[in-house]
Amino acid sequence: MRATNVKPIDLAPPAWGYSVGADDAGRPRQFALGPTIGDLSADLPRWLYPALYPTWGDGDAVHRAPLMITHADGRLSTRLVLDDTSDSEDEEGVTRTLHCRDEELPLTVDLVARAHHGLDILEQWVEIRHEESDAITLHDYASLHLSMTVAADAGVIHFGGAGWADEWAWVPERLTTGLKVLESLGGVQPHLQRCPMLLVEPNGPATETAGDTVAFSIAWGGNTRFELDVRPLPGHALRSLRLTAGANGHGAPYRLDPGATFRTPSVLWTWSSHGRGPATDRFHRYTRRHALRDGERTRSIVANNWEATYFDFDTERLVGLIQRAADIGAETFLLDDGWFGSAHPRNDDDAGLGDWTVNTDKLPGGMAPVAQAAVDAGLRFGIWVEPEMVNPRSECFERHPEWIVRDARPPLEYRNQFLLDVLRPDVAAFVDAAVAAAIEAAPDTTYVKWDANRPMTDPGSTTLGVDRQANVWVDQVRATWDRMAAAAATHPEVEMMLCASGGGRADHGSLRWFHEFWTSDNTDPVDRLAMQWACSHFFPAVAMAAHATTSGDRPLEFALGVALWGRFGFDLDLDALSDADLERCRCASVIARRTRELVQHGRLERLVSPVDRTTAGRQAAVAYVNDDGSRAVVLAYQITAPERDDVTELALRGLRPNTTYELRQLRLDDPTVSDIPGAGPVESRHTGNAPLPWPGRAAFTSTILELTAEEAGA
Ligand code: DGJ
């Protein structure tokens, strides 16, 4: 029975208001959205409220619609009425479903919203089903559509742009009238181009503690799209914004059979009326609790060999690196690309992918002696794998040229490789076997880096009919997620890092099976500061792998300090470091162990921005504070030589007012630094959130301060 005149349904968690329902004709409407919602002016005819989830052909010919379908009978229009609503509750939250159906056709569209308990995060998705006479085509299938009014100085911040090594670039813009589309394509590492996250500031620029910030994340490992359609409201200073978010239908019309269900990816969002800080905090808590494997588990210090050796190593070189890694305090050794391939050894990126057997020319005794060296040195052993890919120069491709994603044209190489078609059951089994082969190359492997280094350029699958080749854009993501889920289930004891040409897959969907992501192949600490700042709006440091390298030729102390703001690790040629630098690395490991509980699990306070203030590119500072405010770690960076208008005082937040803290500096050149929080000489005493003198001394310096409330330290 149609539920016209249903009472407004409140979808939002407690922190903000979002009320929806139906008009007298049963059309789903958005009644109110904002920091608070007052009385829903009963006098206003309900049809005047914006459509909740507009559909193409429903009378609004002048806007794009989040749902556009060609029906089995050729009709292009879809007209939804709200039939019914249902609620359910589990340990994660309260889920409300608005069951909609087409007025005439046997099509149902469930609009689902889950308010996560205690997190003030709303998760929304759409489920589409039909019983039409034949398959229908979904051209657009967004997960979320919101209407809001925005001020003249409303803005957005989006992330990324130039592709490889430019993840998380901070792009703030004023929202001007017109349609803005923020999309990413390529299917496999779409986040390299544009992270599927967005901050909208509808009432003008927000700060960390004030102003409205609406934060969105599309939990999808494939192509994504935000649309922002801004129009003037005649006679008003305010303007209207229609925002759509979800999987990107561009070039990906989806054929949906009768009886099948199409579930769109989840979009997560939150509205903070106290600035960016609370939005961040909610995303961090959500990520730890739901989006990241073992989000509350503290991570180890990883030493990777990639930037030290690239493909050029042998057993002796690795064993040497392992011993030095242990000596400087690393806890896991990660062997990267280049360990496999026999007939086509992986000595460069043009051969070997797909042949997951150890290259015994490079590693004559196999992997076991390398892993054993790690175990003997007290380290865990980890290994790199790129299971979805194949080089044409591989035994795998020679045997199975039919396994790749392609259409009828000659397939295109990209980084000398092809993408495997995981929709094929034989390929799915091969991917599982590839992960297992990497893990089982040596006993005691407890860490895996799962990489993916090319986009989908010539989409197509032999498993899909000629009328639905474009389904591959969506189905490939789902099938890849199935393989990731299988890897996590089969190897529960193995920690996994997600990597895709750097941070190409850092999303709240794919991470479910991973403990962290490789943030970027850009490891220049100056660039990393800006990336980490941006990334921190959505991800806690526990998810964000950060390794000190020599990239950019910065002083090592600075690189180490920047990496300490993340899941700390090294990617250094340890054989080439001076004794003084090795000592700095040792200190950094001690500091990482001492601070990681707070950095990985504490509440983030962003203090001085490296990206969006007058001192952009010159200074940066953040703090991590524990739940009761009794302990904090402050990480402050002076990037350029101090200038006249630099910040000279570091205003703190999140500490207990009127409480005396012991202040200690954790020095990267102090071999006596201890890994026990609260140990070591007290530099001074400090009261609550009173400002600290800016600690930056010179260009490329990092300062790590620890604050311990006196009674907490006692
Ligand atoms: C891309 C990754 O981002 C790098 O860290 C490294 O693992 C290479 N792939 C190896 O080919």
C-alpha cells in the first residue's frame, strides 16, 4: 500500500538533521537537511520540496538525475512513489529503508540509510530490482542525492588531480554556479586521479573547530563521481546545490536482468556544524570500527626494500638489509616487487607478472633463507604480490592469453602488463593461488602488500554477453573484492597492505580486507606532509602507511619525523646510510614505539596547516590526544627557513584545561630516548591548551613533543 503523507522520517544520526518522506502523490521528497531542522512548515505543499532521489523522466527535464534507466519496453522515464518504509537495528546501527516502486513498471528501488551507532556517520545506498520482460539498462546509478542551499562563499575541497604520485593533492574551490563533476575513471586505481572523498562547506570556509563541514566518502574501489549542480535562487543571496555521489556510470551502462538486485556502493557522510575536526573524528572512528581490518590493533614498524633496491637484489643483499632493519628497530621486513619469475624473471616491470614462483637465479635457496633471516633477526616477514595482473612476457600469459580483460581489438599494454579478468572462475582461482603462492613461498610470512599497477583500458569480458560488456566496470570491482575477501579469510593471520600504484585504492570499501594502504609513491616528505594532512580528514594514521625515504633529498631527520605521523616505517638503502643516520633511524623506531598508541589510535587535532593558510608549504603541526586528554603527542614541522609571518606560537587543543603537563621533547638525535611513554627528562611544565612557542628551528626540521598530565604520569 502506498504510504502517502507518511510522517517525515528522520534519517540522520543525532548530530544533524535530515528528514525525508513523501508528498501527496507519493513521490519521495527531501523535507529538511542541515545542522538542525526546525518545524517542517506544515503549510508548505509537500510537492514543493526537492525530490529525494530524482529519476530521469520524472518531469524535471533540467537537472541530471541520479537514476537513469532504459526499461525493457524502451521507455526512458522512471517515476517512483514511496510504497512503504521499514526499520531494522543491529549492533552496527539503525537501518531505515524507503521502499519505492515505479508507478507503472515492475521496478522497485529501495533507498537505504544506516545511521551508525555512536558515530554520527550516515551510510546510504540504493537497491534496484525489477521484473520487467527483459533486462533493463542502468545508465546512472548514484547512491546519494542531497539538496541544500549554500551561501555565496560556499566551497568544496577535493583531492588529487595529476594521477600517479599526486594522491590527496588539496584542491579548495569556491562553488560557482554551474555543474561541477568530480570523477575518476580507469576502474582499478581510480583514486590516483581523484580520491572518492569530498568536503563541502555550504556556509563558507570552515575551520577545524567552527563552521559547517559536510564530508563524503564513496566506498567503492571502481570509478566514482560527485556531481555538484549549483543554481542561483532568484532574489536570494543563497543558491541551491544538488549533490550526487556514487559509482560512475560514465561508459558503464549496467544491464540488469529481471529478478537480480543491483546494490550501489555505500556513500558515507556526516555533517559537522563545528568545523572539520568533528567530521574527521567521526570518519576516523568509523574507519577503525567498520572499514579497516583490525582497526584497533597497533601496527608494527615496517622496513620495505623497494626504494632501496627496486628490482636489483639477491639473497645476500636482502639478508644484509634485514639485519640492518632489525638493528634500527624495524619489526617487519617487506620484500617488494622482483622476487619471482623463472622463464621470464622479474628484473624490471616488463616481465614475470603472473609467474608466482621464486626466481632462484636471484634467490638461489628460494625464499625460505630470506624469511628465516628475518625471523632470526626478530622480524616478521612480508611479501609483495600483484595478483590481478600479468605481463605478456610471462609463462602465465603464454599459457592463458584468453585470461585478460580486453575487447575484440588487440589488447593495450600499460606498464607492460594486462589486467586479468577475475570474472572468470579459472582466473578467480588463479588470483587466490597467486596470493597463496606469495604467502607460502616461505614459512612465517605474516604480511602481504597487494598491488595493482594499471587501469582498465579496453574493458570487456568473455564471461559477459555482447549486450553487457560494460558491466565489467562494476562486476570487476565486486569480483576483485571477492578475491580480497577470500585472501583475508584464507590467511587470517596475515596482515595486508593495499596498494595500487601508490594510494590508488584508498577507499572505505576496499579496505575492509586490509590493515592499511600505501599512501603514495611520492615519498618526498614535503609533499607527504600535504598528502597526510589531506588524507587525515578521512583516515586515521593507523591506516596510512608512511615510510621515511631519501626522496627529495631532505635531511633524514625531517623524513623520519614526517613518517612518524602515520603507520611508521622505512624504505631506505640501509647499507648506504652513515652511522649518524642509522642512529637517527634507531631513535625514530624508539619514538615510533613510544608514540604509536597515541598516533595510531588517538584523536587527531590538526593545528597548523601545510596547505590552506598563508603559511602553506612552510609549516605544519598536528597533535594526537588520548580519550581522557591526559596524554598527547605533538608533531610540528618547519618546512622552509622561518619567515616573518610564520606561526610563532603553537595553539593546542584537546588537552585538559587547568591541568599541568610534563613536556618532553623526543629527539631523533638522542640515543637515550626511551620507548616508554613518560620516561626521560622533563623539558618544562605546560598548562592545558596554552600555546607553546613554535618549536621549528630551521628549514626541514621536525619536532616531536610528548605531553603527559602530571597525575597520568604518576
Ligand atoms: C607500485 C607501488 O606503489 C610501489 O610501492 C612498488 O610496490 C611498485 N609498485 C612495485 O612495482
